[in-house]
Amino acid sequence: MQTECSLIEIAIVGAGMAGLTCAQQLHQAGYDVVVFDKSRGVGGRMATRRAQGTWADHGLRYFEDSPEGDLTALLSLLRDRGLIHPWTDHVQELGPDGQLRPSRDRHPRYVAALGINSVAKFLATGLTLHREHRVSAIAPTPAGQWHLTFAPPTPDVQAPDPVLAKILVLAIPAAQALDLLAPVPQIPGESLAALEAVTFDPCMTVMAGYRPHPTLENLDWQAIALPQDPLLSWISLESSKRSLPAAPVLVLHSSPSFAAENFDAPNLTEAAHALLQRAASVLQISYWQQPDWLQVHRWRYAIPQQSHHDRALAATQPAPWICGGDWCGGEGLSSAYRSGFAMAHQVNQWLEGRPLKGEQAWMDLVSEKL
């Protein structure tokens, strides 16, 4: 059966920032790269939900640079090309006294005119990418390759054909990488222990749309952080990300504790309304409790709490594999970005050591798009 599978050079599982960065580096160096993602789209938490003629970013809230300037070049390129624009240089913060105050953390936050996911689509330009391909199992072959099998995307659809790959890149949360690697007896025990040590906080995101209302016309904030609230961690007026007038859209992020308690609740709508009621209470805007439409999304691996100390985790036994993501070397988008480059560098060393383009790769994408 395995001899009938198609053979690829590099299989990358996961099409978030880390996976796409790694894939572009290796693809533009001339390697045979195929990206597999379990979702219908690309981007991971660079996610945009479209509903009722509008949209909401329900994962990554905005783009921002790291203190070290890891994303400076990429953000400058995206801004110069009109893919992102400034949103706000500060957010409000709800204090323990219930009062809103400007956050001391002032720096540019950027958003995309068509939603954050449009940037992920740009980063995926030119890649061979298979969506709705959930890897169900991996196994080494006697020839030192990886055999990947996939789960059916839906119960009434046949599973995608298995593939063989010389090198496996797992650009997914550590727990998901562990699920795939742990059943393989030859995986080094210290690698499994390192994956087990990584922990994440969950999050529930509520997207709610409203009809225009006088209460909403004079709001003096775009987003509010709630670091001490038991239910909420974030409130954003999502419609403020667009320059043209739009129907109001609110996005709420739950606190980790609320998400943990309600993640598997049988009725997510009840949990969503609890978050809306909390937002209405703390902001004294009762109208928030009466949305025209409502959607909920759950992120099991939203925010790394205990990260891996290096930018990637790799081994050559029983065949070359490497893991990475926002849980490597820190947390957040910049960590995923650095991890993508680190994984590409290691894979390149395992192969032919070709010149990698670094951030010039994004400039070449612009030329390709044009």
C-alpha cells in the first residue's frame, strides 16, 4: 500500500503563520513542499468569520510588532501594499473599579481591510496546499520516510489518499503534535516530554452583529482589555476596523477560566449570552444583550502558557521531523514567525543547504501577485 502513495519531499502540517513562513522559505528555495491543513481555509488563528454581509476577526485580534522588531519588515510590506492599515495605537483597559482607562501600552495595531485572514491568503500565495486534510496517523517506513494517513473530512466523504514524505514538519499546537508522535515507538522520549510540558489556555470567541443604534454612535473606544475580569478578557468593536460605515459588530474573548468551564457545554449559545450580558453590565450598554445575529467559536489552544524554550523541536529518529509554532520561544504571532524561519533553516540543513530568501520571500510574493 505504501509503495502506491505519492512521494513528496517536505510535508508541512498546519497552515498558520509558522507553517506558511516555513513553507514559503522552502518552496522559494526550490524544494517540493506540500502543506496540509485540517480546516477549510488557511491561517490558523489568523481567522475571519463572514456573516450577514460583514465579517469579524475571531482569532488573532490585530497585527502588532514585537519589542524586538521581528515583524517590522513584514508589517511594513503589508502596509505599503495596502493589505493592512493602522487601527489604534492603544486599547482601553477596565480597572478593578469598573472604570475605563487608556492602556499604558501604546504602540501601533494594524488590521486588514478585508479581515485578517486575507493576509494569511497572501502569505500562502503559490504554495501547494490541501485543505480539509486532517492527519490521523503518521508512521515511519523502512526506507526512512513518513507515511501520512488522513481522516475523512465528513462521515459521507472518502478520506484523502495517504502520502509519503521525506521530511515531516508539524506546525501545529504541541498537544496535537504529541497526539501524532506519541504512538510512534522510535520517537525520542525527551522530545515527547518536551511536548507534554507545553500548555495552553483555551478561549471562547463570541461574534455579535447589531442594527445601528444611537447608543453605539458615540463610543470613544475601539477595544477594551479586561485583565482581571472572571468572564471576559477582551471586547472589540469590530466594525471600527473598517473605514466605511458598517453595521456594528462586537467581538468578545472569554477569560481562560470561563472557556475551560464552558468549552464542552451542550449549549454554546447560553455561554455566548452570558458573555454578552457581562459586557453589557461592565460597559452599562444594555443594547449589547440584543444582537441581530450571534456566532461562537472555540479555541482549545488559544494562548501558550508554558512554552518550549527553543524556536523549534526536531529529531532525525525514526525519520526527520520538526515541530514549531507560537508555543516555541515565547508566545504570539512573532514567536510563530520566528519558529517558521527556524524550521525552514533546519529542514534546509537536512537537505541540500540551498540559499534561503529570508524576508525577501515576501517581496517576491508581491511581485508574483502583481
